[in-house]
Amino acid sequence: MTLPEIGPAPVLSVVVGVFHTALYVLIRGRIGVHLPLVLLAAVLGAYGGSALGARLGDPLRLGDYSLVWASLVSWAGILVIAVTTILGPTRTGR
């Protein structure tokens, strides 16, 4: 039994997503309970951004992987989660 081959895009998307999540935590200065959601949004954004960059073109590519678009869409995903957690309801502990 042979394992199916995995292309470079999912693996590089995880690396880009983890990097940008770590950078977000460094900039923000604290880790919240929404960190797994931020990581998921960053990884999925990087994967989608790479696919978008393959169609639109990208000045900085790693093989077939569009690094600029992956980074931009990864940050868009992080910002969506950050804004949602800021504007969403909060729990008050009494």
C-alpha cells in the first residue's frame, strides 16, 4: 500500500499560517482562547491565497506557491477572527 503524494501547497500553507499566527501573537502581546481559530484561519487563508496567487500572478513565488498572496490572505483571515472576538459577546464572571 502506498501513501498518496501531498503537494507542496498544504505543507507550505501550514508553515506560513503558523509563522503569521506567531507574528500576530508577538504583535498583540498576549495569547487568547481564540488562538486555535486564528491558526486555522491563517492556514486556510494561506492555502486559499496561494490558489488565488496562482491565478493572478505573484512576484514572489516558491516553486508553484504564491508567497505574497498566501501571506495577505492569511492576515485577512487573522483579522476576521480578531475583529470577531473583539466585537463578539464577552463572558462576565460573577
